[in-house]
Amino acid sequence: MTTLKDIAKLAGVSIASVSYVINGNKQLSEETTKRINEAIAQTNFAPHSLAKSLRMGKTLTIGVLVEDIRGMPIADIVNGIEENLEEHGYQMILSDLHMLEKLYNQYDQIVDYRSYINKSVQQMLRSHVDGIIYVGLHDRHIDNIIDPIELPFVYAYSHGSKHDHYVSYNNIDGAMDAVNYLINHGHREIAVLAGHPDSFPTHQRMEGFITSLNNADLPIRDEYFFYGDWEYPSGYEQMKKILALPNRPTAIFVMNDLMAAGCINFAQESGLKIPNDLSIIGFDNREIASYLPVPLTTIQVPNREIGHESAKMLLELTTGSTVDKNAIILPCNLIERASVASISL
Amino acid sequence: MTTLKDIAKLAGVSIASVSYVINGNKQLSEETTKRINEAIAQTNFAPHSLAKSLRMGKTLTIGVLVEDIRGMPIADIVNGIEENLEEHGYQMILSDLHMLEKLYNQYDQIVDYRSYINKSVQQMLRSHVDGIIYVGLHDRHIDNIIDPIELPFVYAYSHGSKHDHYVSYNNIDGAMDAVNYLINHGHREIAVLAGHPDSFPTHQRMEGFITSLNNADLPIRDEYFFYGDWEYPSGYEQMKKILALPNRPTAIFVMNDLMAAGCINFAQESGLKIPNDLSIIGFDNREIASYLPVPLTTIQVPNREIGHESAKMLLELTTGSTVDKNAIILPCNLIERASVASISL
DNA sequence: TGAGTGTGGTTAATCGTTTAACTAACACAA
DNA sequence: TTGTGTTAGTTAAACGATTAACCACACTCA
């Protein structure tokens, strides 16, 4: 590895002079500048980032904490983060919390995520990252870990709004778009298959559902509310109940694509034609949506943009004046496929 | 941030002594050791990793170069890598090549990946990573970049065998497992829907297919060979041809799950019952396999294990004696679902 | 002439560690 | 007494950069 010293010797100057021309922090004579630049070109020298960081107190590295990189929105978001960071000459170190499987430790006790996350954060602090982004839903785990740290911090994807800096997407508007789309296609009897009743997205998407119905002066009918747990089998099971309804709805707003897949598969098994006999709209636009027997019309969450904006926000925090509070809520958009039919009025 | 100096002052010793007790590189008196440890405990001190790395010439960081983190096997592999590295106290910096979309640059010219990858690698070198793992299929892009670098390097997932150090999975055996499974269920007329004809996995899986047929003394029938391009629509289209065959096969070996999804969907549309009228087996075990109208029996590629082994191999290379050549080929395993039926002989 | 002002460059401290080399003190044997 | 070891701890150089402070020289102007 060539160092400043090598260049200095080659050009016959002091290492300070070399450093000055590299960073342009001081005016040197044209003559010496040229000699130094030639020496640099000769050796394809690049400054040692560790030494530089140590001296400057900035690493140009940010830590990204993800719940599990295999979870799809997460990979998309990380992709967006990386792209933005790279553009600005920053690097990321990735720490994966393996939340999808690390529920129990070797003694079969439920893992204390706080201490687990804490380990990852400490590791990042030791590497002197310039900031941290947390990507995921379970942000409550991290609150009292990150609070005492005076380091720029951004939540990406998190739905909570109690944090100072976060980037998320608009669940309410997304749900309204979906339901309005059904209404605009002539549907009046619309059921909803919600996610887990306790979850935040369920509440928000439900709010959008009800608002849309109200705006269109449609009645809110108790018998049209169903709850699953976000997983495929619950879509399949709940669909049985929906189809058994005395007066069956003409359309269903299903709160995610996995459950929608279950709905579609059960409906088809029962001999129903989607969308002619029943329209279905999903949420999330997962890969699966394109590959169902009936391509699913659904709501796309702007995951990469969430990544982009998170990185942008964090970089602003590290460099610029500290913004006190900053939240970005990005809009979703509707992906039109083939699972919704028009109804003749 | 507390430093060695702070601890030293607190304990009334020199910073060298503190360093020695932390790293256990020298025997100090019980008395002073205790005083120093107390001071450390008081301040929750952790050594500054940049300074340490600078001095030691080791960063305990490895670079992971991925083609696109959103590609599913890649996320799984990265997950495995991360887990293994963390266990050994290493960190990773992730660099995403965004291969899925960065085909053209701003001037609409095809991106020169070599120079693009080179930028990422240079960036990693500047961060003084202790080694690099490349995750993906398009390893030919990187060959002449990495060759001149004398840094431990491992290819993960790469199918090529011309490299010194790589970890991959056994396509041939995987395909044989799939075909043998069909044969063991009584099938004699077995078609194959291959991936893109030029791709390496196609060749290998085809080899497995033919070997299995030969081993069972079954004829190789030209009219039973079909080719797609790994994507869903090609599965759908090719299935039309397969069903139009004068004597239709009783089972199909489809070389990936996406095409298998296309096959199943078209078959169902045509009124065929899977698996009773026709058995289908896939490859890859993507998420989608569980959510098809007929849950797909398929071959699972050991992605996380590939990640594990890659990390392990790289760490051995960085620390231990340099192994000249080292290749690991991991076995696949069959996931039994519901898309294959037994045939009465 | 002498004070002030640029210009072009060097010296040396600093960031926070590790570690070879050294010192001081004491014990023990010849 | 002298020499030899052992033990416990310190000093200071090094890793590779940045940058404040300094210096030497030439030029300007009252």
C-alpha cells in the first residue's frame, strides 16, 4: 500500500504538501502541484481511510440495523439505502438481527431482544459509524437503547410516530386508494379481510377503509369485517366464512397479498371465477401477486424510496444543522392487474 | 468516548499497562490488574476499533459484494454470511451492484460492469477489508479485477469451477433427486422444462435429468424436451405445447419454481387436475412454491448454508495457512408438498 | 531603512491504539 | 560483593493521515 510518505519522497516534498494538494486545502505553486500529481498518478495512491477517519473523527460509514434481510420489504429498503449512500461516498455496515428465527436461545428462553440489539449497536458504536438506520417494524425494542446515544438515528419503515426522525409510507391513503378503486368499479358491497387485529398497519388500513366507505355514503356493515394474521392460511380460512355469508359481498379489500393469495386459491377451488364472481384487491405488491392464477391488483409500498429518503435524512442529520423533528410519509400507488372487475350499476 | 488514556489516569498507571490487561498480553500484578479492571467497569470503555485496526493492520471487517440484495437466494446467502461473521466478531460492509436495473447508464449505453464493480472493490480496499465475498452468478465480470489483488476472496453461489475458492450447491444431484422422486412415484413418461438454454444451471440440471433416466433404463425422448427462460410467462407458454403433445407425459421436471407456477396456472385453466392428471416438480423452493393453488414439491437450495460456508472459508483464508484450492459443493434437499401423485403401475 | 504583507513550503502535534525496548527493584547464588 | 534472573511497570515509536503554527524569502510602500 502506498502512503503519503511514499508520494512525498517521490515528489521530493513533505507529506504535508501532498496532503494539501490532495484535499485542496492550501494553494501551492503550480510547479510542485504538478510534480505531486504526477507522483500520485504513477502509484495509483488512495488515502488510507482508517487513518483519515481516526484523525478526522468521521468514518463516512453508517450502520444499518435490519430485522431480517430476507424479509422482502427490508431487502428493497436496504437496496434503496445503499444506492443513496454510495452516491454520496458513504459505506454501510449491515447488522442483521435474525428476528425471523432467533426467538429462543439455547436454553429455550425467549430471547431478550433489547440486549441482543444492544450488542449490535455497541458494535456499531465501536466502529464509530456516523449514524444508524433501523429498518423494520419492531422499533419498540430499540427505543431505550438508542435514546442515550447522541448519534444521528433514523427509523425506516417504522409505523410508529413517536420518534423524531422516521420515514414511512401512507397506510391510510393506500387503503383509501384500494377501496376507492373498488367503489369506482361499481362495487357497493365491500368486505374487508384485515391483518392481525392488534397490529398498527391493520388499524391504519382499517381507518382508510372506513373513511372511503363514509366518503361514498356507503353503509359500514359489521358482518363484512374479517380478521386474519397476515399469513396465507388465514386468507384461505377466512375466505370460507366470507363465501358462506348469506348476502355475499361483490368485492373484498384484503390487507396483504399473502392472505389475498389464500382467498383466491380457495375461491377458485370452490368454483368461483375471480374477478367475475368476486373482485379482490390486495396490499404490498409482493412478488407473488404477479404469479397467482389471477394476477392480483394491489397497492405498492414505495420501499426503495423509503430507503432513499432514510439515507438522505440521515446524511442531513450527520452533516447539516440538526433538524428537531423530521418525518416523511411517502405515498403508495396502485398496481392494476386482473383481480377486480367492473360491476354494472 | 473514553480512551485508554482516561482509564490509565483513573487507575494511576500508564496506558501501556491498561492495554496489556485488556488484551492479556502480559502478566501484571493482581493488585494493578484489579485497579485497572475496576476503572474499565466504571467507564464502560471499549477500545476504538479504528485506532486498533490502524495499528494492527487488521480491520475484522469483510466486504460482501452482491449483485442485488433483492434477489432471493442472495438475501438468504447474505443472512448466512452475516450470522457466521458475527459469531466470529467480524463485521461486513455490503456493496450492492444493483445489477437488476443498472443495465444502462445516463447516456443509454450498456453499463460496463467491470468498471462498475471495480469501483466497489476499490472502495473496499480503501476500507482495508480483510477479505471479500462475491455473491451471485455473474462472476465472470469480476475475474480480472480481483486477480491482481492479493486479498482472500471467495465466490458464493457461483457455479463456475475455474476459481480457487468457492461455495456452491449440487445442481446435478438436485436434479437427480427430483427426477428420481418422480420415477419412484411410478412415472415413466417424464418431460423436462429447462431454463434458458445457454445457462450453466440448465446444463447441470439437464445432466442430472438424463442421468436419472438412464439409471432407470428409461428412454430419452426428444419430444419431451422444452426450454423456457426462467421466467413465469415462459412456463405458461411452454405448458401449452406440452399439453398439446400427442402422448402427454405423466410428469414434468420444471427447472425452477417460477416457470412451474406458470405451468400449474395454465394447467388449471385448461381444466387439468394437478397432480392427478399431471405431476409437476420444481426447483429452488422460492416463497411462491407454498402459495400456489397446488403447493409445489420442489428442490431446496441450501442458500444460508452457502453463506455460512463462504464466511467460514474466507475467515480461514484470512487467518490460517493459505489453502491453495478449496471448493465446497453443498447438497440440495427435496421439499415434499402436493404437486406429485403416485401412478399405479 | 524597516515594518508590513504575501507566497510557498516545512515541522510537529494529534487521533487511540499496540508492543518492543528499557528501567527499577528485588532475590538469590557464587 | 558482584553478577544474573525475575518481576512489574514505563517510555516511546509506530500505524497513516490532517492541520495549526512556524519559517524563509521576496516584494511593497511610507
